[in-house]
Amino acid sequence: GENVEQHPSTLSVQEGDSAVIKCTYSDSASNYFPWYKQELGKRPQLIIDIRSNVGEKKDQRIAVTLNKTAKHFSLHITETQPEDSAVYFCAASMKGGGNKLTFGTGTQLKVEL
Amino acid sequence: DSGVTQTPKHLITATGQRVTLRCSPRSGDLSVYWYQQSLDQGLQFLIQYYNGEERAKGNILERFSAQQFPDLHSELNLSSLELGDSALYFCASSVGGTGLAGGRATGELFFGEGSRLTVL
């Protein structure tokens, strides 16, 4: 089955700096790669996703890049703010619809003032 | 509000007992997924149902079982509970199937608020 590895497990940045979280996946058939943000005690919520026919996608301060050849994808957050502090999970699935997501182990991001 | 409803929100029980967690998916969603999140752990996939039928199985223990009913709500049954079963159990739903459905993008999972199970 699919295996998703995520690094780093914790990341501390100064407010205004950029943060980068990286993930690798094992199954070359995977073609849907979402990122979820989970605040303390809350449910995971989708913040951005990318499909395998696209190399990069941006949404305001958040961007995701995908390298299908290397089987890795990354989340980039620019101009970090304290409210960005949360656990971020990458995930992968096949077909992109009606299929389970395999999640990475999560990255605890702390944005310090 | 994701539209996914989970009950109960909190549950405290003793080892050896059995509990049932309930999930109502978003209106129109056919797929229901169950995930387990232990303290400081990631989201471990347990099982998926699509329109009443089991679609995929993950690391679900034999002591655990689930089903999806004709009205599409789902229940996760946990029996012979052990201390290590203490966790946050999330239900998620998606449109399911492949491709677009009524203009709604597939792939995204909508999570409920979770049921926090504490086994003493």
C-alpha cells in the first residue's frame, strides 16, 4: 500500500519568515496530494491540494509543489503569521476521488513572535 | 462546520467494554472513512465505506468493526477495549466515486469534530 513520509516533525519559524514542509510517497499510482491543517483539539481541514497533472499550485500565502519523478511534494507558507501555528499533514491517494487518503505523520509548525 | 456530525464527542469507559461511535456524513456524500488519531500521532486509516459497502480496509483491529447503513450514516464498534485504544476517532466523508459529481470536486475529505475515547 501507499506510504507517505513527512519532514520535519517540528518546525519553528519567526513571524514573517517562510516555512517549508516536505513529503515523499511510495506509490507511483497516487495522483492526488492534499494538505490538511489541524489546530489543537480541532478537526483536520483542507488548505490546499494538487493533482498529478500540475506541478505547482498557489493560494495566497500557501503553495504546493509536486515532483512526480522524484515522488515528493512540498508545502510552502510565506509571510508566516501566529495563526499559522498548527499541525500540518500531507496525504496521498489514487484517482483523487472515492479513495482513502494515506497521511504523513504531521509537522508541528510554531510561528514565534 | 464541515457538515459531518459525530457522536458522542467524549466517551470515558473501562477496559474490556464495548462502545459505538456514530457518524453522519455530509448531505450527498456517499463515502465514509474512519481514522484513529492517538496522542501525538498522525491519522491512521481504519476503514472506508462507499454507499453501504466496504471499500477499503486499513490498520483496523479485529476487535473493531464498522458498517454503513442505507441512510449512509456509519457506526464504528470498538470492543474488548484496551488502554491503548484511547484516541481521537475521526469520521470523514467525501462525495466518493470518480470524477466530478454535480460540480463538486472529489478527493477532498471533510472531517467531523471527532469522538475522544478514553479507556481507563
